[in-house]
Amino acid sequence: MEKSTSSGTPQFVVCIKNADYPASLELHKIYRVVRDDEAKANGDLRVVDESGEDYLYPASCFIAIELPHAVEESLLHAS
């Protein structure tokens, strides 16, 4: 079962495709998802990318993951 927010949006994803965004997304890296219901309805996810800012990307670039609580807490509190 994937960890998600109350809207059903996963909190963390792994990048599985970055061909169109090689400077912004690293393959196999964990990214934090920012809730954006409109983006989700359009097939996108808002993620905090390599710039440290959140941007929209196609949801097909990611797979939702569930992390151990300690790892999730660490990632949520990382700067």
C-alpha cells in the first residue's frame, strides 16, 4: 500500500523517466510530492526537483513509494 496524503496523492515518488528533463530530475532518485489536485487531475505531479523548487512533471515519470517512517521524517525535515 502506498503512503499518500488525504487526497490520495503519494508523498514520495521515485523518478523512472527523465529523458525530457535530465537537468531537473535524476533517475532513481526519491522526490517529495507537493499536493496539487488540479495537476493530478491532468495526469501530472508537482514535485520538488533538483532546483529545490516544486514544478509540474508528467506522473508517468514517477512511481509512488512507501518509506519507513524514520526515512520519511528525515526527508520531510531536510532542507
